Amino acid sequence: MSGTLSPEPVSHVRTVTLGFDPEQGSPASREREIPEFFARAERLFVEARRPLRTRRLVLPAMNDRPRFSRTNHLSIVKWVAELAASAGARWFCVPFTLFGTDPELATATALEVVRRHDRAFVNLKIAENGQVQRAGILEVARFVLAVSRQSRNGYDNFRVGASCNCPAGTPFFPFTHHDGGNDSFAIALELPGVFAKVLDESPGLPLPELRERFCARLEQELRLIDGLGLQLEQATGVAYRGIDASLAPYPEPNGSVAQLLERLGVDDYGTSGTLFFTAFLSDVLRASLERSGARRIGFNGVMASLLEDPKLAECCSRKTFEMDALLSFAAVCGCGLDMVPIPGDAYPEEIASLMLDVAGMSSALGKPLGVRLLPIPRKTSNEMTDFGHDFFHNCRVLPLRNRSVARALFADPPFSLLSPLRPLP
């Protein structure tokens, strides 16, 4: 293994996410096998000098199964929470589909999951296979507002996402779900340090040459990580889905994605040039994956996660962008609208119409996107959040528009965009 290591590891492995169906296999076997899987993964990655930041578990969306009941599901989730703790998994995700089910039952059950388990994430699927679940979106917006009231500062919506056309096995939370088949795992990375290192070593390079330097360095790293995934698959028999090489922020020096864009030539994140360089970095990621031959899964794009990126939060507070700009960047970025604080008195229809825009963009462009909004209790537009968490960066609350939207917009059955600009994968 030592012969394949880069001399100065600058990437991080954000997570190994294991997907499993709690209705397959006996509880006793699961309680033995899952901790053993993570222990083996931990040893493998530490030996390669790529230690895991987190272990995570994800379930299938079980609320469309014939025998689904709220009571039984909550009992399963309680067992999963205990299993996650014993396996050293920091987080676990409980997905719900809004298709072919009762949206109110789905969100009522999801609310109980959030209330009872502080390490549980919830993912509500509002668009899949190009279909947009308009009636379900309004129910999800009501759910988001209900979750915001669980704490003084609105923190709990950190654990809530609405996903649009996201493939099974995506390792980044909360926009993930298992497909209900055999166990499988995927790997999520944190790559800003790799880009920062190349920029440190290559100041002032023309863009084509800089792109080649980025791709060469990433290709080496992705091959290494992919090799570890394949080894873990062979050693455990658990299917390896691939890498999500999204450029995601993390709470360390050189961990800001927005700072990278500014180093490339943008005055401030949100000003002219931001969309171009976001597209440029996404292109680098996908070209590097192609060249490496690594298995891939998930978003594989640039993640603008507002409350998790210090430079992004700073630019937000200086009003270099508004919600419309973030939405436009989602057309070329990796995750959509992520970790965005909004007024605590927002109407459900305002939140739902914003989710509808992201769902429409995802379906039209044929790319996975998500929405993670945090209504902040007792805060209005342009006031500051007051989180005290180590990986949150306080910023300005962004205003919403569309308070007079008609509820009829969300009253019909699922709607398909019949002529997408690009086909869904």
C-alpha cells in the first residue's frame, strides 16, 4: 500500500456511508456485521493515511412498503440508533418517499424521528425520475417549519433535506437513501486542500494549464481512494458503489470552497465570474473521475454549503449575493440550496415554491440536487444567525419572495417534465 501513497496527503475522507435494509437479516447478525465492517474500513483507511472523519448509516425509504406503520417504523429507527452507536457511526439517515404514499403520514413520522434521535438525519424525496411531487412539496415545507421550532436557533433543520433525483447510495447527508437491496457503501471526500495545494505550487498559471495540474493531482488521489474501496469490497463482501468527489467545505484551514473561487479570480463569492468558476471546478472534478477510472456515485460537483463555509458565510453577510444567485449557481454546482438560513416567519408556500424551483431545475438538467433550508425562529431577513456549533459559521438570514403564491400550484398529482434539457442518468 505504501507505494501508492502521495507524499503529502491533503485530501480527507469525509465518510464511508453504509446502506442497509433493517428488514433483511437478523438483528443479532446485523449487530455483529456492521461494527465489524466499519472497524475494517477504519483500519484500511488509517493505514493509507486517509483516516475517516465519520462513519454513517443509511436506510431505504420504507414508508411505501405494504406493512408500513408509524409505530413499527419508529421502533425500527430506535434499534438503528442503538446499532449506529455501537458501530461508532456518528450519523444515520432515515429517508421517506413522497411518491405513492400519504405525505402527511410521512412527515409526521419524520418529525418523530427528528425529535427522538439527535443523530438522525431525514431525507424526503420530492423529485425522482424527472417527476416532481408538487402536493408533497407543500407538506415538506410545513414539516421544515415544524422542525425549526424544536430549538431556539433553528439548528435541527441541519438534519433535514429534500432531495431531487438523487441516486441510491449517495454518501453525502441528508440527500441519500439506500435502494433496499443488498448492503452497499460509498465514499465521500473533502478535496479543497488538494486544490489549495495546487494553487500554492502553481501561482499565475493560465487556466488550461491550471486545469491540467488540478486533474493530474486529483486523478492520483481518486485512484488511491478507489483502490481502497475495492479492497474493502473484496475483504467484506459488501458492494462498493463508488466515490462522491464533490468539493465540500470542512472546518479546517484551506477548507473553504468559496475561498478557492476567490483565489481563482472572483472578487467576492457571488459577484460576476462565480458561476463560471463553479462550472470550471465541477468540470475538473468530473474530468478527473473519468481519467482515474474510479467508480462514481452522487453529486460530484462544487458544494456551496452556506452555514458550513466561513468565506461563503462572510460574503453572504456582506450581501454579495441573494437567494436568486444561489439558485442560479445550482445549475452548475453539486448540491443545490444547502444550509441556507431563512426567516422564521416564512410561509409554507414560500418555502415550497423555492423547493419547486430546485426540483424543476434538477429534472430539467438531469442532475441530482437537494434543498436544505433553516428557518430561524424570531429572526427576519438580514438579521444574523446565532449558532454556537463548531462547524457552523453565522451569517445573514436570506429573504424569500413569493408570499402571495397560490396553493393551487401544489394541488395536482406528480408532474413530469417531458422534455428535459439532459436525460436523467
